[in-house]
Amino acid sequence: MADFAPALDYVLNFEDSQRSYASNPDCGGFAIAGINSNAWPEDYAAVAAVPQAKRGAAVASFYESKFWDALNIGAVSAQDVANRVLDMSVNAGPRTGTRLLQQAANTLGCTLTVDGVMGPASITVVNALDPQALLTAYREARAAHYNKIVAANPANQKYLAVWLQRAEA
């Protein structure tokens, strides 16, 4: 089973690389370490109410409960895969990371239902696959997802280079 702490560290390298836990403008609202005030208003407010120097624990608790535990990412045995599933779920919304993982597994010959739920079938299949092959397929699925967003809304082109860099990491 994967560990939460290194996965959180991986995500924070993108969401708050300095670990400042400051409130910054983000997508028409504000964000603290990626916790967006528009997407997660109550959670953002709770983290913002904590003194900035002590927000690390509140941020970790948010990501652990809303993503790691809720999506059952810890059941993935390969840490590198779990890191990226958490990252994609944070970046693109809960369950999207799992849905793209299921799609990636299917490109490797599996037949998972792509539902965004890390249930027993998904866990068994994902954990049986070669982690490096799965990571390659997952990176491709992430890139395709970002390209699809831009194709549907060209105004998002300004984000594509950063998204693709994140997908390839």
C-alpha cells in the first residue's frame, strides 16, 4: 500500500512548492496550497482561519480526507502511481485521477469499468500491472485529458504547457 506523506509532498511540489500556505489568487477565487475557494469554499475557509505558519497540518488533513481516503488511493501498491493519481485528482477534480488510471490500465489490455471508483477490481488490476508501463500509459492519459480540455475551450491554451509538464513529471 502506498503512503500518504510522499504523495502529498508530490502534490505540494506543484500546488505550493515553497510550502508557504499563503492565500493566492486562483481561477477567479483564491487558493491555499491548491485548495480553491470556489471549489471547496468551506474547506478553504477552515484552512484560511488557521494561522499561516500552522496551515500545513490543515492542508494535509484536507487532502487526506477529501482525496486520499475518499478515493482509496492508498490501496495502490506502487508509490509513484499513487502519487500521480492523487496529483491528478487534486488538479482535475476528485475521481478524475482514478478514471484516467482505469483508462490507462485498459490501454494495457485490461477491461476495467471507467467509473472513477478505486474499487476491488480496479485495485487488483492496477496492482498487478507493471508500474512503469502503467505510469507511461497514465502520463499519456493525463496529456490527452488536458489536450481535450483545450480543444473544448481554447481559452485554456494558456495553461496547457504547465499541465503537460505536470503530466510528464
